[in-house]
Amino acid sequence: MELGASVVENLCLAGDTAHIPDKCFDQLARKACRGVLSETDRNAIADDPSFKAVDKAVLKAAYSGVVALVLEAVKHDADANGISHFLEECKFTPDRIQSFNNIFLTQKPSMQILLGSVGSCRPHIVDVDWRLDYYIKSNHMERINEAVYLISLKTEVPGQTELQEVQFSCSLEQLQDLVGKLKDATKCLEKQAQS
Amino acid sequence: MLLVLEDSHKKHLAFLSQVDVDVVREFCRISMEFIRKGSNPKVYQSAAQKLGVEAQTVQHGVEGMMYLLSESSKLMLSEIDFQDSIITLGFSEELCSLLLELYLANRNEIRAILSHMSMDLPHYHSLQWRFDVQIASRSLHHQTTPQVLLKLETKDGETMDTHLLQTDPVNLLHLTQVLDAALQEMKSPYCRRIARNIK
């Protein structure tokens, strides 16, 4: 886990008892984790009354350092030892290291899920609707008498709030083909999961 | 169900009884070509010269035959209905049985051509799937996220569309179960009754 020189400087500021008193540090660590998880709370620290005694520029630098640390630690799946080792080099007191680890490690799984979902992906199928019609006749032909399925796949597309639909029709044989292939895929997955 | 022919149609088809059986067979072949590819006036001219009649008579005869064959195929007339429909034309028995034979031989092809003309929704063509495990991304280095990639090809008339979609194992299972239930629905007593009774 490596962080740039300016980030390390900011972290040292956050660990310095002269600039950030002990009782503020816990709150700082909590706010940093909260800011990563929730978009609305990202700047909540600016109006927080518990940091009234702290100089604004120092607070901003310390906050950015702690957030950068949190993100890197989640990205590299760092454990308590790794973080402790890193923070010792930033001249954190053992108490602060301990309280940071306590706060961070409880939030780590949620942050991992959040970071895992960052990135582009194809439309993700979440649901399927179907409809069975009986095709009797059209203006070109009569006595057709075939079953027609209308399938609608509901997909989540990154960047859009509404579900997008992929619609197509299937005859009975085509649907049997489709279901056969999906069952193959499911069997393969189950085999992989068991082995 | 009987095919009702108007007087003008009957007049056009009356020409067929004046020529040989082989000529009628040839006319049927020409009609089928025209149904497949569209009409070609030059053929009328050459046929008219060979038979010693006007080009327009030949044209009406062929067009009458095309209409007879395509309407009968569209309505999917049974043999008996077809024979009853052409009785009103007053053809010889040999000609009637020839027309019946030509109708039965060509009706599936004509129905296939007609179905291409009908409205079609984009329909399923093929599905390919692939199972991946995402082990890292720029934002998160240690991952094991299973993903199933699907390539769905749908055909709309002549154009083929490809949809690249993905899903996870849970949704794949859900998808399979729902579509399997849809398939079983066709075998239910209710659907079978409908299929039996609508003919």
C-alpha cells in the first residue's frame, strides 16, 4: 500500500495531537468512513461543531489524508497489521492507531462492496417478464394457430436510473432452445460451485 | 370454407380450359416464379406467341392462377374445399385434379412467402453464454465476483441484432426458473384446450 508524499504529510497532520485533539480524531475517522459510503455526507465535516477549535485549513488537509488512507486500505484489502505498520511510520500514537483500526475495520466490508461496483459493465439482467399469445391469423395469412411467447428482459444499465428492457418474441421451439442453454449454464455454475 | 371467385376471375381462368394440360402445368410454374420473384412481362409475350393468342389473355390466365393458388394457401383450404371452390369454373376432371395436385405441392412454399410479408417482431435467434470471475478492478484489487456474460442474437426480418448482457449466478437461476415455468405453461390443460379448439 503506497500513498503519495502530500497524502502522507496530511496524515501526519491528522496524527498530530497538537493539531487534532484526541477526542476529535475519533470523529474525524468516523466522518471519513461515512463520507466514502454516503454521497450526501461527503462534506458534512465542514459544518460539524465538534471541530470548532480546529483550524479550517488543517482540518481540510487532515480529512483528505484520512479519506485517501481509507480508500487505499479498502482497495488493497489491508488488515490491522498492515494499517498499523503504515500509521506508525506516519507517527501516529498507538491509541490513535487502535481507534482508527476499530472504526475502519467495521466499515471495510460495506466500502469494499461500494468500490467493487465502481466500473463500467454491460446491462445487467435483474428480472424477466413473459407473455404467451396464440397467433391465429394476420391480414396476409389465416389459420396460423401457433403459440408465440413475448419475453422482456429487465436490465440495469450503468448511468441510468430506470430499468431498460430487451424485448423479443419466441416460438415454442425457440424458447425450448433458450431454456436448454440457460439450464446448461446453470449446471456448469453449480458444478463450479461444488468443486 | 369455400373460396368465392368473382366473375372477372372466372373469365380469366376460363382460358385455362382451352389449352393442353401440359400448358396449364407450365402456367403454374410461371405463376410460382412470379409469386417468388415478381412478374416479368416478357414471359407473357413469348407464351402468347407460342400459343397464338393475345398477350393479355395469357397475362390474365397466369394472374388468375396466382390469385387462386395464393388465396387458397392463405386460407389453408382442405382438398375437399379446394375442389368444391373450383367446381364453379366448369373445368374438366383432369384439369381439376391437376389444379388440386399443383395446389397441394406448392401451398407450403406459398405460406412461407406470405409469412415473410406478415408483421414480425424481433425474434430469438441464438444465445451464447460465458462464465467469468472478476478478480480485480482499478478500484478494488482483491475480488471474486462471478459474472455470467450472455450474447443474445435476435432477428427482425432481415436484420440481426446482437445484445451483450450480463447477469450474476442468482439472477441466472431466477431467469432459468421463470422461463422454464413459462414453457411448462404451454403444456397446461387450459392452453391445450385452447390450442385444440381454435382451428
